[in-house]
Amino acid sequence: RTKIAVFASGTGSNFDRIVTEMQGGRLSVDVCLLVCDKPGAAVIEKADQYGIPSFVFDAKQYDKKESFEREIYEQLQKLEVEWVILAGYMRLIGYTLLQAYPERIINIHPSLLPAFPGKDAIGQAFDSGVKVTGVTVHYVDEGMDTGKIIDQEALRILETDDRASLQRRVQEVEHRLFPATIQKLISE
Ligand code: GAR
């Protein structure tokens, strides 16, 4: 099984789905570590419940990105992590990790990139009046949601949608697309 680390900053619904797909034998990974940059985030409790170790840090305690990424990298090396999976990690990845994991860091983003990069992509799409949005899985580079696209799935915005229902429907797509894409990549 391929060793992965999941990076997340918030609720962790994608983290949760990756773990349950793994437990159900549909995803042949070993989630070795959660990396979280938000002490107190709900995802940390989820990792605890599953008995998955977590590395939690506060970027404000470090002088620069390189300093905390070096610590993260030490953990990843110790656990022999092969792939880094960003599941709602709201921070740009720096040179230290990009260089250590070339084409081995992937991210999920809740829009059809290159439309609506950055924060609150679902709200951005809703407010813009587009009729179709979706989900993108892409390789991570130094930019904000700019790396090479691996897969996308489109979703129609309904007349009856509000932000909450759109968010729910986009996340349903994420929870299906992300584990399936990860499985495809690691079995290539
Ligand atoms: C997900 O919708 C993910 O696509 C998004 O954060 C959410 C995390 O939800 N990521 C980004 O916006 C990255 N730019 P979760 O914590 O419930 O998995």
C-alpha cells in the first residue's frame, strides 16, 4: 500500500472520506500522517478517532515557511511517505516540499480551474452567476491553484441552489472524485 500524508486546515470531510475508502479496501493507501496548520481544527479530532498521528503546527511560531516545512519533511521522511495529498490545506506549498516531492503533491479545489482559484471558490462561482462549476484535482506547484490538471468533474448550478446546497453538492463530487483519482495515480 502506498504511504500518503494528508494536509488539511479545516473540517476534514475529504480527509474522512479518504480514510473510510482506505478502510473499506477501495483505496490502497496507508494514511500515515495528518499535517494541520490550524490548532483546534475539527480534522485533528477525526485523525485522533482513527488513530492516525497528526503533526499540528502554528505558522506564526516560525520565522519562515522553510522552517516549518523542514519539520514537516522530517516527519514525512521518517514515515517514508510517498505522496502528499492536500485536502483543504489553505496554504501555499514552498520550495522545500515541492523539491522533495516533485509531481507527488496533489490538491483538490472546488471549482473548474482556472476559474475561481483561491479562497471560497464555491461562493465565487455562486456569486458570478455561472451555470456550471465543478471540482478539479491537480498537481501542486508554487502558484495558487495553478498546477497541471489531473482530472475534473462538472456540476450544474441549479435555479434552486443556495450557497449551502451548492457547497453540499460540490463536496459530494469531491468525496467521489478525490479517492478515485488518488487510486488511479498510485496504481499507474
Ligand atoms: C474542500 O472543498 C476543498 O476543495 C477546499 O477546501 C475544502 C475543505 O473541506 N480547498 C480549497 O479551497 C483549496 N484552494 P474539508 O475540510 O471538509 O475536506
